[in-house]
Amino acid sequence: MEIQNISSKDPIAHTQNIAMHLHALKDHCEEDISKVEDPSAKALFQRAAQVLGTLEKDFQEFKRGSSDDFGEDENSYEE
């Protein structure tokens, strides 16, 4: 799945796009857990799936109108 380059200025369009990709990547990590035998690799994929799941949830909450939790701070991304 290729990440779409969205020209819209609507943050919801962008959060939906990113959430979709985070979900797909999380699912891929979860599938890979059963494909490898190395315990360290299994732990890595499990941790990655957890982190991606948390990020996916954050993006979904933003698009549901919970954006108040995502205020500007000194570490905000600026282009």
C-alpha cells in the first residue's frame, strides 16, 4: 500500500490517511510474530505492533474531534 500524497489542507483527511497506514503496518507486524522463531525478533514485532496501535488510536481520536489533546509545544514539527 502506497502512502497517498493528499493536497487537502483538511487535517482530518491527513489523519485518516496516516491512521489507515499505521493500521496496515501494525497488522503486518502482528502477522510477522508467528513467522519468525527468534525470541528477540518476536519481541521487537510485538513492541512495534503495540506502539503502532497506540499511534493509530491517537490519529483516530484526533479525527473524532479529540484534537484538544494535541496542542502546540516546543517540539512541534515545523516545515
